[in-house]
Amino acid sequence: MSSPWINYLASHEGIDRAWVEDLAQTFVGDFSNKISRLGTFIEVGKFSSFEVLRELLKVNVPIWFHWCKVGRAPPRTGWDIIDKHALPTMVADEIISYYSRLRTSFAQSHHSHVPTTLSQQVNKTWTQFFDRQHSRHAFIEKNEDEETKARRLARERLAMAYLDELNVSMIPGSGTKVYAWIKFISGSRIRTLLNGGELKWRWKMYTPAAKQYNSHDDEWDVCSEFDDDYRYQKDSVHGQLDMDDEISNFEEPFEEDFNPLMVPEDYELALGTTGVPLNTRQDVHSKQNILEICYNHYGLLQYPSRDAKSLVEEDKLPIGAALYVLGERDCIMTSGFEKYIQSFVLHVLEDHDISPGVSNLHPQGLHQVLVDNQWDLSTFITIMETNIGTVYVLAGSPESSKEQSWMIATCDPLQAFRWSRLRRRTHTETLNSLLWEGSALMILISSARASYNINSLLYPQLPYRILNHIPSRTEYISYVHQCKMFLDSPRGALALLAGGIIWCLAMDYSYPSRIAQILDSGGFEAIKDGIIEIKIPKSEATFHQYVLLPEEVDLICGVYHIIQEPGKTPKQISWWPRPNAWAHSGLDLGYWSSECESWYEEMLNRINEGTAKLRTSHEWKRALTRNKKTQKFLKKMRDTCSNTLQQIY
């Protein structure tokens, strides 16, 4: 069977032509962009080409996995991108109970229950739904008392105000649910709950006649079929337009060839995420003691010596303000140590010398910590002056660690000082430990071992949105779906090294040990534009660092183009701040703090509620502005750490 995708795969060097021809037999139908929801079948037990699967995913070919017969254990390939889709059970009775029954033939469940709040039964049309609802309401009215009836009629009178043309901009309050009847290509409709963001822009798309209020349940149903004018137009020979009535009132953009991505897509129905809240790490994120945080990250002694005197004035820097500077307001505070924390923060801000009885942030103190943690003082840190600035390499210089194919490094002296808190471990164990902190790391590979083996990769083009677009939860689900596909790839693991918000988003769909596994198995998928060459003029040595491409960063942060006026360059907005905006925020402490976690959970809650706002880089910088003293504190700490490390090494 001939297919444009087969020709695409066959054009790549290194892919077995015979295998591609065999793969062609598994394709179903036409894979042009005019046909959707098709794909290729892969028999997992016999599949042996990760490269072919990677190329299929690059061009967005849907993959159907054939695992095994019921009752047998699903095979494993060793590739996480396949194995993570393995079925949780192959026992027939468990499969029936594990997978929820589909509410419609169009909504495919994805390991989750279809919400019962929609009240639309399997394979029932919208007219059958309302016939059943009218019978139910008639029974309720027959048996309701006068007080209940009075309250119901009062709700009806209030609801009629929303149908007045003078109140067209009014939308129902938060306590009232609004359901839209989404029309599919087949003509069937599915009752879908609108969140706040969708409701704001979709409510005015419907005429008053297309809105129907249910006073018994305090719900609205909006559907163009309610409007007689719509039905007349649809039945007329002049009204046979093949278009979704949900977009019939959508204003056309100024560019004739521009087709905006429509919000009412069936992502959530297909993925089974309708009504399921977006996950956060709140259930696994445990609070830490502020003393432990300050010890690990700033060298503060957990228990000060007796001669350590507190010179702090409580009114000058209250404990709440001190925790705000540290970005750790949501932490555990041991009673009796408030003045100790206040004194430490104030001393750093006012550039006082920190007493050895309070902190080991000085050569003698750091020397003792390295000895206690069993680090070799001669190889703990190698300071390199390179073409990109000062680089601190952990555990060994290039000459003393030739057997190690990669090294951990950083340009941040504060981060290098933090490494002294780590116990002596192997390189892999140290890397895995650091990756849990959310700090930005560099992995240096000798130029002899590093090479790029891919000329280019294909990434989804940035979606376009109209000016003043209000995002929806469904759009976020769509973004997450694409982002997860990239993060599952070998290059997606690089996001774990980026630190900050990029690291946080990657941690939701990945795990730190992937980095070491990829390094040990031969390295990341290397792209010429995704490699930074680091030269050391003094020793004439050269190293390479794999980094994310700008396209990959935009994909992870959920960047969209916004069309403004003809001739103007589209500005960019995003679900999450990009690295440049994050670096200028008060949340970037060099690691993922409790303040960062609280902010992240708050943002996800807003997305769930439909009240999130997409922002430009400038708007993100303003939105993330925190205590200016935090940046001052970090600068003082970095200067002190740099001087201390230079004195030792």
C-alpha cells in the first residue's frame, strides 16, 4: 500500500527499506491531512525499530499497539515511550471493571470514568435526552410542595434576564452549570459542561432562542437546534453549509488563509479527561523545615554555636519578611529559631561578615563540610574559565576522570557551593539527587565522544490565536498532550536539566533517573543547533553541552502566536513563563522552593476553573514580581560563594 508517510520514512538514511515496506502493510487508509483518526498498528512483541516509531511520532501518525492475547503478560521493549502504554491488567474480568463504559461511541475512555453529571445516556440523541428530561420534570412538578415550586419559579424569573437583548453580555453565575451540545462530523451531539473561560466567549455565540434554562436543576443548555431560524436555514436548499454550528457566529480573521484552532474539540472526550482535575504534586510535596533548607542551600548551621550572637532588630526584619526573602513562607519553622533565621538573612542583605558560629560560608567552614561529606578536596570542584564564562565542574578535572564520559557542571557559584552538602556518591547517584532539587545543571561531554546524529527534527507549528482570546481548559489539555509527547522523547529529558519552570513541567511527565539512563546508553539525540561548544583556552580542551532548542522551549511552555493587525509581527503569549521571564522573577532561587510549588498549584487551579490568563514575556515578568530583596539576597550569596570557592580552588 502506498502512502506519503511511507515515502517520508523511506527517504531517511539508516532505516531498513524492507522493514518500511513491511510496515506499509499495517497502514490503514489514506494518511493525508484530510483524513483524521487513522494510524498504524504495531505488534509490540515483534517490534524492533525505535527509529521508525520516532519518525512516525514526529509527523503525528497515530499509533495503535497490539500487545498480546487476553490472559498473557504484555511484553516489554525496554523503550519507555512504548512500555508506559502497557495495559495494567490482561485478566478479562478486570479489564471489564477497569475500563469505564463509553458514554457515546465518539468518547473513548482513557483509564478514567466518564462523568455522570452529563446525564446523557449511551447512544441517545439530544432530542431523546430532552424527552426523558421533560418526563422527569413533569413527575417532579406533580409532587413538589408550594415552597419548592415558589423557589423554582423565582429562579426562572431571574434566569429570563439573561435572555434580554440588553443583557447580552451577562453570563450565568458560578453556581449555575451551562452545557453546550457539541456537534460532531457525523451529526451527533454530545452534552459538554463549559468552564468559566469557555463560557465567557461562547455564551454570546448563541441567540436567546438557542438558550434553554432548566429551573429544576439550575442548569442551562445551549444548542442551535433550539432556534427555529437555525433549523429553517439548515433545512433550506440555501442553507446546506457543511460547518459546525458552534463556529457559525465566529468572526473571520483578517487573513483569508488563516484557520484558527477551534476550542470545542473532542480532546477531553477522546482522552477521558472531562471533569477530571489537572494533577499537581500537592499530595507528594512535603513541607521542609526552614533550618534544613538554609543548611542545604545557604550553609547556615543547623545549630549555632554558643558564641554566635544575634544582632538582628526584630522590627527591622520580621520573621515573615525573612521567610519571604528566602521564598519559603510555606515551610516548617522550629520554635525558638526565629531570631536565628532573621539574623542570617539580615546579615547577608546588609553585607556583614557571617560568623563561623552561624554559617560555614567561608573557606574554613567549607573545608570542614567537604571533609565531613567525604569529598576529595583536590577534585571536589574544578573551576574552568571558558568561552561562556566561569564553569564549576563537580568531582574531578578532565585529566583525573578520563574514565567518566560525562561530568556535572554549573555556571552558578551558589549551586556549586550547595554541592558541598551532598554526601560522597557515584556520579550517577549525585546527578539523580541534584535533579530532584529543580536546579539548572550542565552535563559536559568530551568533544571526542559528542556528535550530532540528526540534521533536524520536526515540531508542531505554534498555534495562532486572535486578539483578546480567552483560553479554555480544553486548550490546555491539548497543549499538555503535545508537550507530553515531546517530554517522552530522549531530547525531552533535557528539560529536567533546565531547572525552574521547565524542570517543573517536565517532572509532571518524566522522572530524573532518565538522564543517567540516556547518558549511559549513548547520549541524547543530538542536533547541531542543540549543542553548545565550551572551550577552555588555558588547556585547549573542548566540551559539548546538549541544550533545548528554542522550538522545544516554546513547546514546553505552551507558546501561541497572537494576530494583531495586518503587517505587524504576531506577538507571543504562553501558558507558562519562558526561561528569560522566569530568570527575572522573584521565584527563581536556583532551586524549586515551596513558594514556587504554591504558585504552580495556584496556576493549575486557575486553569481548572477557566480563569487562567495567557501572558507575553513582559506580562509574565510583571506577574512574577516578588520581593526585590530576594534578588539582592541571592546576588550577595553568589558573590560570597564565588569568593569562597576561588580561595579553596
